[in-house]
Amino acid sequence: MKKPYLGLRTAIYYVPNLNEAKEWYAKAFETQPYFDEPFYVGFNIGGYELGLLPTENKSEEKSEAVVAYWGVNDAQASYDQLLAHGASSHGKPTDVGGGIITAEVKDPYGNVIGIIHNPHFKLEG
């Protein structure tokens, strides 16, 4: 029997200015969007979707209840690179055990972006 859940597919970030955010994410993640419409911009990040949705409320509070962590080869280098592109620190790279290193930044729009180096994680099938 096939498993009903296939894993995460998309992380969505709400932004007040879609064009400005598209440019920021393209530079920060070093990739261009594969889907670019006035209502949604989608990036393929290592086979996973990073989506941008416009929001009209520029001062909207962002929830930190859930954070998507993007896998990286070098947490410190990725953290430094995001800061260099204008993100702000939200949690410095920390070894949380077993060689797993996590860090968090906030994009210029208040969204939390997590990064993780996990040498134990392998995708199924």
C-alpha cells in the first residue's frame, strides 16, 4: 500500500511587494522563478517549491509557529550569504546534536527562513 503522505512540497512566504520580493529571493537563493504571475511566484529549490504570495497588509504580523527549514551543505556559509543579501539574524547557526546545524533569518518582509545541515537526512524512494 502506498503511503498517503509524500512529504513537504511547498513553503509559502507572504510579501507586500511581489516584484521586489521576487528579486530578493532570486538573489538570495541564486535561482530564477520557474513560475511568475501577478498572483504567485514559484521557485524550484532543490526539487521543492518556494512560493511567494502577495499580501495587501504591509504591517501584517508574521507567525513564527511553523518554520520551514531549507537543506544546505554548509549552514554557516548559507546563513552568512542570506545576511549579505539583507536578511536579519533570527537564530545563529547552532549544532543541535549529531552534527545537525540549524539557523534562522528573517527576510526583509518579516518571514522566517530556516536553514539546516543534516548529514543523517535522506529522501525516501
